[in-house]
Amino acid sequence: MSGNPDHGHGEHLVTPAIARSSLSIVISDPRLPDNPIVYANYGFEALTQYSPDYAIGRNCRFLQGDETATADIDRLRQVVANRQEDTIRIRNYRADGSAFINEILLSPIEDESGEVEAFLAVQREVAEQEDGNAAGTGGGKRPAHDTPSNVMLSELQHRVKNHLSMVVSLIRTYSRRDITRKSFDALAHRIESLALLYDEMIKPGEPGEHHGSWINGGTYLSRVANVLSGISGNASVRMVANCEPVQISVDAAGRLGLLLTEFLTNAFEHAFVDGEGGTITVRFEKVEGERVQLIVEDDGAGMPAGSKWPYRSRSVSQQRDLAEKEKGVLDTTSGNSHSGLGGSVVLGLTKSLKADLDVQSGPTGTRITVELSTTGAADTNGQ
């Protein structure tokens, strides 16, 4: 990110839940010279020992070393040059010089016109193969990649790309701007909710807990709530998560995770003024028929008089255009009774989910309810 050296990558974001994540998420921008990294999460730091601040603005080749196979490097370059989606294993090196086999699920993200505007890389360490080489050497054979967790991860990658493109387009805009710390923190939280979804899909679980395109929505949303509570920086606000183990589609889970991120970020930012304490309650439960509800309720100050959040928000594309044209330090948060980017994201996500949204606010707090079908009838082009 340009200019401001502190873009939300402070130590307060390094929570145990994120640091323990087995998944690194990196986004690079092929439209900039040398396809530099424009976003890296703390899973990346846990994996490589390089901080996001160090990685941003650099091509990922700094992870390569003396024993990185030329064939693997060539294959990675070819995948990027051809704008392909592929899984690659390559020997990389941590900041302390130690080597590891990095399995990279690389996927292009397209803009509205079909042009590739970014690459999403989900990375994790895997064991050395018996022949001592990373996959990709020896003719590019891929049998070792076709494990159940890889198939599931690839399926998830395909399913989240469409609504991730919304976030990626914002990252690309922000990468060329100085933005406020709160604006970047909010963007980082959106990425972390998706990182948790990836993590939830491939971690060992109880039989039937997740399968193919379905996931335990209660477990995932509880994790999102608890992680965001940990990185909120407000220890006086208590988080209560009562989420039923309802199976929902991965499509719906990803969007609900992003919605929950917006609701909680907004509550921590605005509901409790001057360091006041309180409680935020998150519920996820079945209702009549094949319907579920996500409810986020706080006992804070309520929204400002006259607020119509999020209904007066611009579209995400309008927010992006505005961000590209505005001068000075960019602030995407809400204030003065107007909706910021978060409101735009909420409207886009609820529309894509074909969900009903209800926002009730008063002097004793705010209650937000999202109701939708358990199948999460998502419009994959709704962003």
C-alpha cells in the first residue's frame, strides 16, 4: 500500500486464532509492474515469517531460494502468464532461511469486463514428497494434489471467487491510495472472514460436519464472531455467540461471514462510544420452513437520529469509482449519518443471497436480522 506505513497491520491484529491458521491468503495485482502483492494476511506471516508490511509491494519470488526447482518456477510463471487456475507445489524459504514445501492454489480474479485484475493465492505447508521434490518437477504430474482436502479447497476457491472479486477490486483501488487505518482494518477483516471459511472447510471435523458444497454454518459464524471480537481492541465489549449447527451452502456461508463481519465491525466502531462497555450477541438459527436467520444485536448507543443505514448506501461500484477520484487520504467508514462502504457491501450481499434484511435501532441498541433459505440461493453475479 502506498504512502501511509501503518495500514492496519499492527500487532493488535495478530490474534491466536489467526496466527494458528494453516492457510495463508495473498492477493497480487498483475496490472501493476511485476505483479506485486497488494494484500497478505497474518496466515501468510505465520507460514513464512515475513510480515504483511514487508510483502506488500513485492513480487512473491522473494520466497524462492537456492534449491527452488527451476521447473517449478517456470510452471508458476506459465500459470500466471496464461491466467490459469492451478495448484502448484514449490520449495520456498522462510525469513529465517528454513525451507518448506508451499502448496499454492492460484486463481485469477476477473473484473466486470472479464479481464484478470488480480490473482488470489491460498497457501499452506505440506510434507516433503517421498522423492524429495516439490510437485511440478518431473513432468508436472499432479496425482499428489488430488487429495480430499485439495478437491474441497479447489471447490471452495471456485465458489468464493465471484464475491471475492468485490473485495479484490477494492484492494486494487486502495493499493494506490493512502487510506485511514480504520478503513484498511475493515478491509482486512473481510479477508479474514474468508480465510476462516477456507480453514473451516479443510480442517479435520466430525463426520458430516462439512461435505462438498455444504458447511456447518454455526461453527463457521461463531469463529468469525470470536476472531473479530479478539481483534476489535475493545476488551470492555462482551461477545456472545449462540449459533446452531445448521448445514448451509458454502456460497451462503461465505456471504453470511462477510455480512457478519460488516455488522460486527460497525457495532464495535459506533455502538459503544468513549470506551463504554456492553454486549454484542450473535445468533444463527433455523426458523419456519427451510429458512435460517442471522441476528446481530447490541446494547449500545444505537444509530444516529435519521440514519437509514444501510439503505442509502451507494453501490460497491460507485464506492470504488469515488475512491479512485477523491483527493487526500481515503476514509471509507461511515459517519455524520451517512453510510460508508460497509453499507454498500451489506446491500450487495443481501441482494446476492436473496435475503430479507431488517435493521431496528434505538437508544438502547441495534438489532439486525438477515433471513434466507438454507440453500443460500446465491446469485453468483450479484456483486
